[in-house]
Amino acid sequence: MKNLCVVLTTVSLALSVLIGVVLAKRSGGEEGGKEASSRRILVGLSMDTLKEARWQRDRDLFVARAKELGADVKVLSANSDDVRQVQDVSALIASEVDVMVIIPHDGRAMAKSVDAARAAGIPVIAYDRLITDCDLGLYLTFDNVKVGEAQGRYLVDHLPTPGKGRIVRLYGAPSDNNAKLFKQGQDNVLAPYIKSGDIQVVHEDWVDDWDPQNAKKIMNAAMNRVGNKFDAVLASNDGTAGGAIQALKEEGLAGKRLVTGQDADLVACQRIAGGTQTMTIYKPVSKLARRAAELAVAMAKGEPVVANSSLANGRRDVPSVFLKVHSIDRDSLEILIKDEFHSRADIFGQVNGK
């Protein structure tokens, strides 16, 4: 019976996406369908930012895979500006894209834009970050609760005295729903240790816009408060880890405190190789970006799309596709090299003085 329930759930999720696609196509009318069939599919990609190497990689992989599938992509980046991203989505709607993929700066701020796209007959996929309180068609991401759990578990296991210590916590941007999911996963692991008093959180704060400079300020505030009497920094991504490490470096503590991260950015992997950052979370972006392009093209064609889960966004249970993640430290950097995510020379070149 349990297996039957799982099958039925998966089928129902697939149907919900398929129904949404069919409705989107119908809203364009018969003439619109004929016009679409006579030209290449046009995918709209609205991005929060391209400042970080991770997002440049996502863009390039997504565009390349879409082109392999015979689709064109119009990319707009909002530079972490909600007003600009709303304008970008409006521009993509005006361009009559067949499907839209949005990486939101603020998942709440983009809700009306999603509904506007749906009203224009354009199905919408949220990429990596959930968009809340709207008629979202599909959500594609890594399991962000498990990302937080992996960070928390690594920290607990690698404290100078495993399971005991004093830590600083740097959460992500409060505007990003993923930051809350990372925290939820971290809490899932840390809660019993904090409750027992074995782990003490000596300072914690949210990092606006995931900005490394904001993370550095929070880390400075933590050290002004407790000095060097802490064992680890639980940073939610590599950018905030970098800000914290800069503050540690100024106090002569870089490489002497455990620091977590996420995204496996090249500069973070170089810090891991050099010993100033302890770990990161590797999210196989190539798989995520390519899969997103495949699903976008399928939705534009009105083909069935199968989701393996769902996530409530405040208005509906959004069909969702979750991909797996990996913890990476100095002993497992080879995984990134094997996957051709980074080269050995890029990761270890600075360490070896080359």
C-alpha cells in the first residue's frame, strides 16, 4: 500500500504540472499555438544576479542545454534589485516568451510577476529559490533542508571536541526562502546539542543580500563580543564564509577555526585547499541547470513533466524536483575535479605557488 501511495503521489504531481502546461497553452489561443509551432521556442531567464561565479555557471549551462534542444534563451539579470527584476519579467512577458524561468532575489516580491506571466499564458519555473504566494508551475532546486543538515552534521562531527563547542552562526539573506530552509536543516541537527548545552551559539545574525561585507561586519561584532572564545563559524554559503574568514584573518585566526560554506565556488575551494575554510556543499549545478532547461523546453511544448515531490508556497503545493548534494572538504576535493567542476590547477595552483 505504501508503494502504491508513492506511485499515486508522483502521478498526481506529474498531472498537476501537465494540466498547468495545457492550460497555459490554451490561454494563448489556437492562432498563438500555430505561430509558436512555426518558430524556435523562446525561453525567458530572469536572474537575481550574475555577480557570483556560481550564477554565471548556471546561466551558461542552462543556455547551452536549451540551444541543444532547439530553443533560444533571453537572459536578464536584476543585480539583486527587486524593482528591476519585476521590470525584467514584464519585459520577458512583452517579448512573448513561451516559458519563463525565474531565479528570484526575493521570493515574495516576485509573486505578482509570476501571476502576470500565468495570466499571459506563460508557464513559470522557479529555479533554486521558491517563489511564494503565487500560481507557480514548477520548482527546481537542491534539497535545501538537507544542505543545512549536511552543514550542521559536518560541524558537529568536526568540532575540536565532537558534539561540543561554541559557535557563531551566519544565516543567509532574510529575503531568500532558501536561507530559511538552510537554517531549518542546520537546526534539525543542532537543536539537541544546543538544548543540552553541549553547543552554545555565542553570536548569530542574518546576512543581508548574502553580501560578504555584511558577513564580515557580523563576524567582527561576534569577535568584539566574545573575543577568540569560539570554535567554529557556521556560514550558510561560500560568500558569507569568505567575509567571515577575512575578519578571522585580521585577528590572526584564519585556519584556526572551523568554517562551513556552500556552493563550492572556486575561491572557496582554494581556501579549503589552503586551510582557511573547512568545508563547502557541492551542488552539481551542471545537472540542475541542464535539467531546468530540459523541463522548460518540455513545458513550452506542452509535454508531460514529472516531479518527484511538492512544496507548499502559501497558495498551492508546487510540484518540485529536488537534486542531491555533497559535503566537500580537503579530503574530497577530488570529487569536484572528477566532475570537471573545477580543475586541479585552479584549485591547488595558488597553494603550490604556481
